[in-house]
Amino acid sequence: MLSKDVIDQSVGLARDKLEEIKAAALARHEYLTAVLTRFRIALDDGEKARVLIRSLK
């Protein structure tokens, strides 16, 4: 079983990667990619804040 610290660190790495992808997309004027990556970040933030709950399906 993974500890909460390990999971939080993994999520942080994923968020950093998403931020990098979004920044690169904006630099290349790929706005759809930038919007979708920002949307994913917002979904993750909502889940972390317990505003959204991920389905088990």
C-alpha cells in the first residue's frame, strides 16, 4: 500500500508535467492543447479540494 506522502508526491510530479505541457502548447500557439491541459489541472484541483469526486467506473 502506498503512503499518502508518496501519492501526494506523484500527483505533484504529474501536475508539474501538465504545467510544462501547457506552457509549451501556449508557446507554440496550440490553444486547444493548452485549454485541455488546464482543464485537467482544474479537475485534479477540484478532486483534491473534495469539490469533485472521481467515479470508480
